[in-house]
Amino acid sequence: MTGDATFEEGREAPLYLGALDEEDLKVLAALVQDAVFPASEMSWLPRKRRFAILLNRFRWEDAEAARRRGRDFERVQALLVVDNVLRVSSQGVDPRERDMVLSLLDVSFEPGEDGAGQVLLTLAGDGAIRLEVEALEVTLKDVTRPYRAPSGKAPAHPL
């Protein structure tokens, strides 16, 4: 072998990543940016102290290779799970509108005392979900095979 391996030479495998600190969470946030999901796919399990979303995430990790090779952009269904959740609140999200499609723009952490804090899920259209957590523990797991993005395009954000 004459050079370093490239990302494209690696095998395609589903993501299964965790975040236990703010730096890890930035990686997960980049991977779920522009994910879409109906409000019905959010689940808050107070006894398990878990909040989960089944979302359709854009495969940012493959977007540049798809663009270079002229391939279709892809999405994949993935579970975003936040553990150690003590309380959930939201703004701009009506829980009665179960079919409303939401778009996730960012996931961030606002630290509090002794490792506790708040995970903030920022949604398009001025919506937000705030999760009060005892400790930061977030996982992202792909649960289906990638599929062609319905729009055929990569998400874009006007400047």
C-alpha cells in the first residue's frame, strides 16, 4: 500500500455513537442536522428517564462522496436517545399535532451543576425541546439501511 486509507475505502456500516460530553455531542449534532421526523415519533418515558426520537437523518458522512460520484443523496432512519432525563419541556411544538413534521437543526448542551444540565433540541421554525438531564448521555443509532433522499438534494441553509 502506498498511501493512507481514505474514508471512501472503508466499509459502509450503520452508525452507533454515544456522547458523554459536549465535544462528543457536537459530533452527534452534526450528524443529525436536518433530520426530519413526525411529532408522533417522539417518546418520553419518565420511569426509564429516557427521551427518544425515531428520525430520518440526512447522511452527511456520505454527502461529499455522493456529490463527487454523481450518486443520489441518502437518508437513514435512526434513533436519537437521551438518557437520564428528569423533565421535558417544549416551545413551538403542539403535542396534539402528531402528524406535524419537524426538522432538527441542532443539539446542544447547557451545563449545570455536578454534571447535570439541559440538552436543547433546536427545531426549524423557532421550535425547541428542552431536556433537563441528571448527566449527559446521548446515543445515535442507525436502524435501517440508507435510502434515496426523497428530494434528491442535500439540505441547504441560506446565509
